[in-house]
Amino acid sequence: MVKLTMIARVTDGLPLVEGLDDGRDVQNADIYKQQVKALFKNLSRGHNEASRMSVETGPFMFHYIIEGRVCYLTMCDRAYPKKLAFQYLEDLANEFERVNGSQIETAARPYAFIKFDTFIQKTKKLYQDTRTQRNISKLNDELYEVHQIMTRNVQEVLGVGEKLDQVSQMSSRLTSESRIYADKAKDLNRQALIRKWAPVAVVLGIVILLFWVRKKIW
């Protein structure tokens, strides 16, 4: 069965829609929603380039598609047919683009298109029972195949983003430390110059002072 449905903008990971009644029968639903948001964040950074993917998470599967600027994601039981999950997402993508396509780029607040939940709930009901004649026909549709869609583990997918973030942080830290080191090196050079030329400056100052005093006296 379809458990969760979330839609987000790929460019920045901004959540656009979430099924309002989703997750009520899912234990630890908030954990899975946090995983989805982390996945959206990774996608916004370009960490995963596949436009179609299935991701294993506990007893469930995330399935997502990317159409243009938008990622459509659903979480289903592992036993739920992959083909139906992706056709469900395709139906959402077609309708969302038709209704809200011109406003996607300008959306500035999270869940700006929450009214689209009405269509999500209506469409989800059509896909819940895999034994209906409609869904059996979709499963037998040879024109829509999903065998080539990659399946990965959620820790592997999210771990890629975490590792890249760590590398980025390390690079920033090294850059910052390099600047600090360079500044310290400049200070040491200045101090060395001062120690080298300070005695000469003192001697010259004394000589000049003596000449000046002698001139005043004479």
C-alpha cells in the first residue's frame, strides 16, 4: 500500500505538497519523513543524478521520479508492485504540472500547493488495492517497464550526501587554517624584520640626537 506521498522542488529541496493523512498508520512516520527531506536536500545538491530510483528503508520502499524541476516521491510497503508505484507517481506528475506548472519556480514558502492533496488522496485510493481490474491491467502493461530502475539502500543514498558534506567542510576548514597560517607567517616575518633592524634604528637615533645636542650647545 501507498503510505506517504511528498512532492518537492529539486533546485532547493523546498517541500511543495505532503499527503495530509499520510503516515497515520506508520510507526515512526516522522523518521521516514525526515529521511525524505534529507533525500530531497541531497537531490537539490546534485548528489543523485538518477531521475528514477527506488530506495530501501526498513520495511518500506521510497520510489521517486524527477520531472523537470520537481521530485515526486512515495513510500510503499516492500511488497507493493514497483510498476504501480511509478505509475502512481507519473499520474501525480502529469496533474501537478498541468495545474501548478507556471507557479513552481515562484513558490517561496513550504507546502505552497497543499490543495493538491485532494488529488493525491483521490489518486492514492485508485492504487491501494492491487487486485482491482484497473491495477491488474496496469501491471500487465508491457509498455511501462521498471526493471532498469536502480534500487539502493537509504543509508547508502543519504551517506553519499553526508560524506560530500564532510569533504566540503574539511576543505573549508583547511582553507581557513591556511589563511590563518599565512597571516601568522606574515606576523613572524614582520617581527623578524623588527628584531633585525631595531638596533640599527636605535643607534641611528642616538647618533642623530647627539649631533642635534652638539649643534645646540655649540
